[in-house]
Amino acid sequence: MNFLLCLIAVGGVAALVLLRLWLVLCFRKGGIPTASVRVLVVAGSGGHTTEILRLLGSLSKDYNPRHYVLADTDKMSAVKIRLFEEKRAERDSESLYTTHVIPRSREVQQSWSSTVFTTLYAVLYSLPLTFRLKPDLVLCNGPGTCIPICASALLLGILGIKKVIIVYVESLCRVETLSFSGKILYHFSDYFFVQWPALKGKYPKSVYLGRIV
């Protein structure tokens, strides 16, 4: 019995040594090979989609595939995404993307009282989509559509299905105050980026790197 325990202990130590050796060799070669990152990108009407596509343009090809989510009434964003991805595919033949639509959380000039119900409906609609895609990262920058998506992503972690990293980049047009979505997701995002120093002063958890889009 003691001999068997010694064999197990020796085997465990040997495994740890081999693992340590593999890590050292990987770092000497330039780091541990990184797998692709499944990204769920929330697009929005107006300048939100333009800014998020600029940000995606600066990311490496490891952020693949990209799953775009937009409101069902946002036709312009669908066109911008298609043009962006067609151009990207010319440089990267392995580039993959999909687009998905969900109900809009809030229409322009919609009352705040009714927004509660439309947002809940959007959350219920987003849950099966997020559970099916199981992204590694959610990237958003302020449209109301990001609230139900981020809520669904948080639920994946709460249920122990998958930890999803939420990255929020506040829109460039927000100089001194956060957007409504930003005020909510400031408390729930893993990384919260602002593009003006005044916002960094008011929201210490945020990360300020200057203009990034």
C-alpha cells in the first residue's frame, strides 16, 4: 500500500515537472499559443456601429468568429457590417462572422415605463441566442441592445455554464457623462473603457487610454 502511494506521489511530481518544462518552452518560443476568441459584438444605430467596427478593425485575426447582434429595425448597421466583413475577408480567408437580430430594447422617444417591458422581452429573446453561441467575450459600446445581451452573458456565468468577459467601450461622444447603458454596465462589465479624462475622474473603475476609436 505504501509502495503504491509512493508511486502515485512520484508520478504526480513527474507530471508537474513535465508541465513546468512545457510552460517554460512555450514562453521561450514567444508565449503559450492562443486559441481563437469567439466574440459577440453588439451593434447599434447611429455612430455606435461605426465606432465598434473601427475598434474591430484594430483587433488581430485571433478574434474569430465574430457574431454580430443588432436590433431588428437597424437595417443600416447590417449593411455596414456586411461591407466591413467583406473587406476583412479579402485580407483573411479564414475570417468568419454571423449576424443575428433581436427586438429593440427601446425605440427613440419611447417612454421609460414601457421600456422596462420591451427590454425584458429582448432579454428573453437574447437568452437562447447567447446560450447557443457561448461567446468568450462580449464587446459593446452603448446601444440599448447591449443590455439584454450582457444580461444573458452574465446569466451564463451565474449558472456555471461559461464565464463570459464583458468589455464595454463608452462612445467617443460621451465626454462628461455616461450613457444610460454605460451607467448600468459600469457595475457589471469586466473592463470598462472611457475615452475622455473627465469620465475617468468620475468613474474610478473605468480605464482611460485616450481615444481608441
